[in-house]
Amino acid sequence: MPELTLDRITKHFKNKIAVDNVSLCLKEGIYGFLGANGAGKTTLLRMICGVLKPTAGEIRYDGAEIGRLDGDYRCMLGYLPQDFGYYPDFSARRYLEYLAACKAIPRDLSRDKVQEMLRLTGLEADQRAKIKTFSGGMIRRLGIAQALLNDPEILILDEPTSGLDPKERIRFRNIISSLSKGRIIILSTHIVSDVEFIADKILLMKQGRIESQGAVGEITRDIEGRVWEYLADQEEALRMNDIFAVSNLKNEGEKVRLRIVSDACPREGAVPVHPGLEDVYLYHFEEVSEHVDNLERRAL
């Protein structure tokens, strides 16, 4: 079973700390990295891939430092960056055959492997079409196909569903879920639904640090008693939306049902409800306590 260890990883860019003393032990399964843009997710992934070197700390694969493994480590790795390069005039099949050669996959194996990836990602019928004619969803699926060509033990996906419509996003998640057996899959995103249903473990990253981690049920339990619902009139709903972290707002007749994330009860009559992953995200990234202070200052 593969094991990837991050030991006190830190990355500085001049005066900015992008990743701050991160330690993790990753084994088989899907890990969902959630965080706002600029949280340090991409920098961390690029260090795991060996594209960037840490300022401090060490990354080990099965006990060996990845820099020492060199080419052997790259053979175990599949990477889909947020913006991956491709040749628009290549067909999907030609592009994958070219990358198979770049990854030193033997020619007698590469043809079957390319066809397998085209089938897996639903691109078999379009394999002779030029990539420049593909939709955004088809290009992201091609990105998965290229990342899987060498049958990697570690699969890293950076914002893989950015720009996709809901149908393509669901299809993408299903493909990833089917690939998790025997692999470490790291999926970095700021879209909660991308990881809520398929990740074995969620890691919330904020300002270069891991803010919270655990299975969905574990990290939602951490904010039990901090998610509230109540019915308000239209004017009050708009006012509360300016003050609190509101995770949902739904019209019900002449009233509006508000779902609010707050350490304290936001208003008399609000009742606590079971939190979801979106509530957890808001709790950690919307500075909930600050909203409570604002409420007290405005004496609502």
C-alpha cells in the first residue's frame, strides 16, 4: 500500500509564506483539499509533484525522500494541473500516444493503454477529433486520461472541475471515485460538492496551514451547535445576509428561510440544525466570530 509523508513542509516566496509547517501522512484513498484561492493548495501540490522544492521539511514516498527517488518517483505520479498544456491541432489519440512516449511507456503497451484511457474517460468516439474542437469538459477528461497513462500510484488533481457544467462535474467525480482503489488521490478544489461525496478525508487549508482534517462526518461534528435556521421577513433577511455568514437563503411564501453559520445564536427563535460541509467551509473561511461582533455593534 503506497504511503506519502509530508514532514513539516514549508515554502517561502520572498517575504510570503505560502505553505506553513504542514505535516501529513497519506495512504490509499481520496483526499479532498478545500480552501479559498491563495490558501496554498497549488503550491503544496507542486511540491508533492517535485516541481517545487520546499524551503524546509521533507516529502517521503514509502520512507524515501522523493528527490532521491528522482525518475522512479515521477513514474509513480500522475498530475493534472489547473491549466495543463496540449496541442490543439493534435487528435486526442495522437496526443495521448505522444505523452505515452514521453513517459517511456513501451510501444507494445502504449496503444492498448491509450485506448483504455479513452474508454475510461468517455472519449473513444472522439479520439480522432482535434482537441481544439473539444468542450471544456472533454478537455478536462483528456487531462485525466494523460495523468493516468502510466498507471500512477499517486494521482494529483488541481481544481479539476473548474469551468465545468454540473453534468460534467458529476461525471468527473464518478471517474475519480472509480480510480481510488490502490491509489493515493489528492483533489484540490474550492468547490465543496467536488469532494463532499467521494473524499475519504477532507483537509481544510487556510493561509498555508491545515486548519482542520477528517472524514466529512468528523469535521461537520466539530461545528455542531454553530449552524442555525429561522424565518425572517425580506428586509430582515437582507440585513442579516450583510452581517452573518449565510450558507442558504430560500423564499417560503412571504418569508425567507435563512441558514446561518455563527458561534452564537444569531436571533431569538433561531434553531440549531445539523451542519453540512458547506457550513464547515463558511465557518473556517468567512470569519464567523467577526460577524457576531458586527451584530453586537449594530445592536440587532
